[in-house]
Amino acid sequence: MSVAEVSVENLCKTFHVGKQTIQALNNVSFSLKPGQVTGLIGPDGAGKTTLMRLLCGLLTIDSGRITVSGLDGATQAADIQASVSYMPQRFGLYEDLTVQENLDLYADLKGLAPGQRQTRYEELMKLTGLAPFTGRLAGKLSGGMKQKLGLACALVVTPKVLILDEPTVGVDPISRRELWHIVYQQVEQAGMTVLLSTAYLDEAERCAEVILLHEGKMLQQATPAIFSERVQGRSWLVSSPHLSNRQLQLKLSQLPGIIDALIVQGGVRVVTETADISFIQPSFDAATSLQTKAITPSFEDSFIDRLKQHNTDTGKTAITAHIAAEHPSDEVVIKVDQLKRTFGDFIAVNKVSFNVNKGEIFGLLGANGAGKSTTFRMLCGLLPISSGHCSVAGVDLRHAANQARQNIGYMAQKFSLYGQLTVMQNLRFYASCYGLFKKQQQARIQWAIDTFELEPYRNTNTADMPLGYKQRMSFAVALMHQPDILFLDEPTSGIDPLARREFWARTNALAESGVTVLVTTHFMEEANYCDHMVIMANGTVLAKGTPEQMKQLAQQENQPEPSMEDAFIYLIEQQMNKQSARQKQVSTP
Amino acid sequence: MSIRRHLLLIIALAIKELLALLRDKKSRMVLIGPPIAQLLIFGYAATFDLNHITLAVYNEDPGEASRELISRLSGSPNIDLLYTIQHESEIKPLIDNQDVLMVVHIHPQFSADISQGKSGKVQLILDGRNSNTAMIALNYTREIILQLNQQWAKNGLLHGPPVILESRAWYNENLRSRWFIVSGIIGLLSLVVSLVVTALSVAREREQGTFDQLLVTPVHPAFILIGKAIPGLLIGILEASFIIVVAVLWFDLPFRGSIGALYLGVFLFTLSSVGIGLMISSICVTQQQAVLGAFMFLVPAVILSGFATPIANMPDSVQLITYLDPLRYFLIIVRSVFMEAGSYNLFWPQYWPMVIIAITTLTMAAWLFRHKMY
């Protein structure tokens, strides 16, 4: 039995923000076994980052005890920092320094002897694949490369304990895979103890152990398998040849006894309260010929099951939109043709073309920095186009009359309402902007408050609301004037799985009622919600079609049922092969 | 949309802008802190008047005339006689160490010369390192000696000088520099506040992403502009009114002209500063840039306005630039209203350039709103 490398006993931490007191951590106790990867998982605001910062001695402890490598966290914080490496959520890189200069800086900070540097640098560059880029400015690296450099900097001196705060968020699947590879190699080679937080629940299954944190309290520490046992025999795949997945999900999620209904490949993934699913049959017509299949439960199933118990607020209020139910028609609403945008010599969006039909959910998938938001901003008329064309409902929004914007709703990636104004003040203001006054205004505001359950926050400054409510509020503003076309830029980034489900339920309902939705995301599995989609990387479109078509692209003998992530990796690798082939052609005359 | 709906929209935009400004503790401080601090600093500390001229006397003359001269000098409320010295070598260290501003050296024959009806000789040594102060001290001393001359002439001791200069300062009878400076602050402060408030407004929204959210609504940029201009205008006019009241009630400035003419000036001046602020704001991406931009405009605008130094003293080419400065026009109006009872008809040459500056800057700001996005 090995001694715990990190142990935490009855840890508490509170913050005071203005008049509010926030209990970030409440009596948390756990220990990390040496030489393995432990995942730290929980919704936003659960206290993950606070916990990590406490472990590194960057915050002071209110009460409780932290021991790292036998050192006491309260009195020997400086010594702890020498044996712990921490990679914060926003990488602590200097964007104006080159890759090499960043490494040198961290080597200096960590006091790595000059004689040892060369060999360590070579190891790290080989590991991260950054060797060809040592002279490049860190600010000019792609999102994935930045994260790898951040990790390399944290590993300049082999630490005993490595703490990584959401290292893979927003990073493309290939870089994610590589990051995990590096982490595991370090664990095996150096016997490092790793604590890693993540928003991707599928990554939990790659951890040896998982700590589940919720509202500052620790719910459970166990292996992923033990977590999954909890929902054993309660996970199902439901499908019907006659109903779309979206309609099926909409209906299932309203049924009592269903804990979770999620659109996945080939149907709707359902978690039931008991080990019996036959009760759903009477709610459907015999003609729908519903098929149910028991499947292996995932960590996510158990996570949702666990959190729903703690969360009374289920957010099942559906949106009833004003447009009569119409199914996706062939009418093209959004047209993008050879769209290009450059910033200096950087091509952010390169000859992107696609069409979006009325009443469909159209997804733009890609990692951070793929050019999704830039495309969006051009479509909404917020950014001038370098070349090419785009039109929304037949007009170019940059040059069209202002009234044309009455048709669109826009939700920016970053929370972008007035933080110093209350919910009511914001709603009133945006209603006025959309020409809603007096009675009409009151009616729509009441609708927004009711639908998005904003009542308790009426007079709260929007900046002080929890993240999930901020997102609801942004969605409410985007829908204030009942637009026919919705632009949603990374609506699910940074929000927890429960809020994501709630968001998609609302979006599905809107699409069902005929609203055209254009959405960007870096969560590959969210592609299953889309009718059509494009996959973007480095400003170009890699592929377009239905989610099924995408997956078929990647279908191979060794991969009979590829996931969306597999498809994405396949497409990127293909592009890289093409590029290297082209380079060979150029070099051989 | 009907006119009524346009009006409702503008009101909603202006209310939003005011709320965003007033609900934020930091921006509230910007509105209250600097005006009060500047008013106190300028009102009390910034003065051209010399109240404490430090003096040393080196009197080699034992006579009665020299004693009378010295008592006149030391009796002046503006002059402090600090040292009476006995030797010429003591002069240099006193001036060098800035112990005294000037030394009066009275010739041994002074009283004897005066009593014989000849000119007495007095030497005045001044610290010329600050030429402005030295000039003022020289003038004070000259004035005292002139009065002494006249007195002696009346007593028949001397023949009176052939010409006597009787000076009268109109409008500021006692030439109090506070009148000049406090009236100038009215312009200076409402410029600073309305400029900073508007310069930050668009940049703040850009930084927080709210500007995008605003630009995807059907609201026309012209309305956004009006919505942003109104709070700047209101706040600028309120600040100006506050200082006008303080100037009259606290600093005892006279108010001799037409209040309507002054407020027409305040309105046009604030409008042009709001225009400049919005123009700066729509060029900048971050608030930091906006603050820097505002100060890049402010410093030359104050220097070129005639706030402290007369425009007429500037080189011709620089004088041409001052015509672009709204503060130049407003200072003429405000000083004239306070001190010389100026009214509308006198101010047309000041009003219309401000109208042109306001229209030009506001139009450019509206254009830049949409076109300058990166």
C-alpha cells in the first residue's frame, strides 16, 4: 500500500464578492494515489479551479489541511511549489516570446541547471512535436500547439505532482489525443501523480480515478467503472424509423421516469430511473415502431444521474415558437459562397461555401481558431468580408437596411449583455432595440422570464449571475423578437452537461417549430443534433453533409462505427497527407 | 417606425447608457472625483499672484529716507522681509539657496542724495530662474517706489516726475488671477468629463462584446450615436453648471453677462466635446486606447485654448491650429460672460465654429461606428 502523494482533509474555502459570500469548497477530503491520473470533474462553479489553486499554494486555506509529498500546505507552501507543476486554464505563456524563449523562461523560473537543459528540451520537443516551431512566437501557434507548449513548460523540471486545469478544452481532437498521450507517458516514465480537470465527460473514462465535485462538495471518489455501475441496466438506445431523433428526444425528455435523453448516433440515448424501459411504449403510437436496445452505461450517464438528484431545477420548460411546424424545406435561407477573410497575412477563413435550408439546425464544427466565429461575424454583418459573398434571408447583412436584422437572433460566444444592468433592465433595453414597446414589450419580457426561469434573478446584475443563467439570459435576448434565423456562437462552451442538455432541448424545440438555427461548437458529439454540418479546420471546410455522411467518410475495416470525433481526426489526417503530398510535388521538379 | 417609436427608442438607448455609467462604481468615481479635486487644486493652488515675496535688505545708508523705503517694502502684505544683511558677500548665498527671491541694496549716499533733491540709487537683485515670478516681484517693488516718489513729491522733498501713469484694469479691477483661472476651469472640466465619458462608452462596449449584440439589432447607427451623445451632453452640462455655481458662490466670481448666452455656449461646447469623444471611441478597440486617445487630445487642447497662456503670444502657424480647438471659443464666451457682461451678439464668432466642429465630429463618429470594426 503506497502512501498518498497528495492528501486533503476537511478543506474549506470561502470568497467574498461584494456583499455575497461564496462557499467555493465545503469540507472536501480526498487523497491522490501516486503514479496515476485522477480526473477532477464537476459542473461550472463546482470549485475545481479553487481546489487546484489551493493545492499549488496560490490561495490561502480557510480551514482544513493539505499535504503534498509530506509537506504541509499552510506552512510549507513554497516548498510544495518546488515539487508541483501547475498548468492554469488560460496557459501562462508569454505570447510575444518564441517557443524556445518560453521554455528558457520556465527553466530559469524552475531553476533547471544549464547543463541539463538541452537534453530535457529535446525530449519535450520530441514529445510535443513542437521541434520545427521553436523559433515561432507562442501567440502565433494554434490552440492545440499552445496547450502542448503550456504542458511542456509545466514539465521543464520533472515534477512529482502535475496539476492540469482543463488542458483539453477547445482543443481539436487530434491535439487532445496527443495531450493525453504526453500525460500518460509522464506518468509511466517518471511515476508522476496527475490531477486533471476536464469538461469532456468522455475523458473521465481515461482516468484511473475520478473525483466528482458539485457546489463545493465532494460527491464521490471512485474508478470510472464504479461510477458506471450505478446506472447498470438503465441505459438504452431508443430509435424509430418513423420519427426523427429530434422529435423522439423531445417527447422522451418530457416523460416521467426518464432521467436523461440525449441524441446520439443512430437514435436517442436514454437513462431510466429503474431497470425497465417498457413504460415508454404506451406514450407512442404503435405505428412509430419504437425500438429499444440496452447499451453499456457511460460515465456521462452516471454523471447526469448523480447530478439530477442534486438538482431540483430540471429546466424542462419547452419553447413554443411562433412559426407553424414545418419540416426542413429546400428553401435556402443562408448562402455562403467562397467566403474569405484575412487579418494581415493570416487567413482566418479561406473560401468557405455552404448553404443552410429553412428550418434546419446547421452546425459549424471545429476546434478553437478554426474560423467558425469569424465566419459567423461576417454572416451577421459584424465584420467586413475580404472576398466572396454571403447572404442571410436573401440579403447581405453588412449592407442591407437595418430592418433586415429584425429577422435574426444572435448569441455571441462570450457573454455580451450589460453586466452592470439588471436582468430586467437588460430585457427592457433589448426589447426596445427590437421595436417592442409598452404592452408588447411587457408580454415578451414576461415570456422570457417564464420560459427561462429568470424570476429569482429579476433584479440581479447580469454579471453576478451563475454561468448557466447568463447563458439562458443571452438566449432569451436572442429570442426576444421571435426571429426566424438564429445564430448561436459556441452556446455550450464552458457550461456544464446539465445546462448543455437544457440548451439543446430548447434549440430542438425551436427548430421543430421552423426556426433556422446556425450553431458553432467544439464538442464533436453535439454534431448529432444537427441536420447538416460542416467541419472546419484552419479556416477551410474539410467536409460537409449530414452527421451520418461524415461518419461514413471515416468508416474503415478497423473502425466499423466511427464516432464524430473519429471522423474529424480522419478528415484532418487526410488534409495533412494531401498537404505533405503537395509539398513533395513542389520539391521534386 | 413612427416618430413616437423613434423617441422611445432613443430614450431607451440613453437610459441604458446612463445606467451603465452610473451603476458602475468606477465610472461614478470618474464623474465625481476629478471635478472636485481639480476645482480645489485650480481654485486654490493655481494662481499667478505672488503673496509672499521673500526679501533681504542690504542697507548701507544710515539716513531717514532709506528707513522709510524699507518700512514701505516690509509693510506691504505681499512682501516678507526675512533678512537684514551687513555685507555684500551675504547676497549670493541667500539668492542661490532660494532663501529670498530678491535683495534690495540701498546706496550709502541714498538719503543724502534725496535730501539734496537728486536721484537716490537703489539696486534690486532678483532671482531670475523663474522669469515670470521675477517680473511680478519687480513690478510690485517698482509700484512701491513709485508711490514713495509721489509722496515725497507731494511733501516738496522732490520734484514730481513729469508724467504719472494711472492704470485701471477693467473687468478684473484688482487683477485677481483666480477670476481668470476658475472661469477657465468651467471649460476645462466639462471638456474632460464629457470627453472621457463618451470616449470610454463605445470602447467599453467593444471590450465587453455588447457592441456586437447592439449592432445585430435593427437599430440604426445614428440612433446608437444619439443614445450615446445624450448622456455625455447631460453630464457635461451638469458638471459645467456645478462649477458655475461654485465659482459664483464660493470663489466670489462676478457674473455680469447673460446666462442664456453662457448656456448656449455650454451646450455647443459640450456637444463638440461629445463629438470628439465619440470619434476617439469609435476608433479605439480597448478602453485603454480610448483613455490614451482622450488625453492625446486633451493636453494640446488645453494648452492651445488660451487657458493659461495667451493665444496671441503663440507663433502664427500654431495660432491657426487653435481654431480647431473648441475650448478656445468657449473660454472667450465664459470669461466674457463672467467679467465683461457679454451677450449673444458678441458671441456669434464663437458659436458657429463650435457648431461646425460638433457636426463634423459627430458625422465622422457615426461613419466610423460601422466602418471601423477592426
